[in-house]
Amino acid sequence: MASIFTRIVKGEIPCHKVYEDEKYLSFLSIRPIAPGHTLVIPKREIDYFFDIEDGELSGLMAVSKKLAKAIEKAVPCIKIGVMVAGLEVPHAHVHLIPINSVNDLSFARAKDASNEELAAMAQKIRAFLAC
């Protein structure tokens, strides 16, 4: 059965897309730990992060780096935290989370975000991708 992320890639489930190319997709978390919490995924469905082929993994991290720089400009924070938990959805993904302390990287802080909040944040981050 396809993961929820594969269904997002196929357009079966909507998302607040921040970035897309032929191999990778990035969208906002619907339960963000902080505003701007962004997920970056390979479009190819693969469950375990460390099963990603080396070239694809380096591409995923390059896209993550590009997005982190845009998120930093869009959301006031000290840094963008990077987390690979791997248990929430059986599709490899990177969490990019604006943080001001190490304690900010906790899923216990996650809260539902409205469609309007997500749409505004996605637009704000996309605006900084062109810079």
C-alpha cells in the first residue's frame, strides 16, 4: 500500500508545497513543531532513510540545504534543526524545523495548523527560494 507521502506525490492528497523537482518534493507539516516546519522527501517511495542510494541521499540533502536557507529567511529563528525520525510515515523524509534551542526539536510541541496558516507560510518560504 502506498504511503501517505506517495499519495501526496501522486496528487491524491493535497499539501502545501514549498518545492518540487523531478526527484524530490517538499511541503509543510500539517502538525508543525514550529511555524515553517517543512518535510523533504524523495518522490521514490523508500521506507528507511539509510536505504536511500548515495546519489539520491546527497540530492535530498542538497535540496534540504536550499530549503533551510529559505526557511531561515522566512521564519525568525537561530537555526534550522534537521531531524530524521523515520517512524511516523513509512517513507524516508527529512524534517526542517526552525529552532531557537535544542528543546525545540520535540514532537510533543507539534500542533495542528489551519489551512490558511499553512498556505501563507508556504508562500512566504517559496518567495525566498528564488533569492
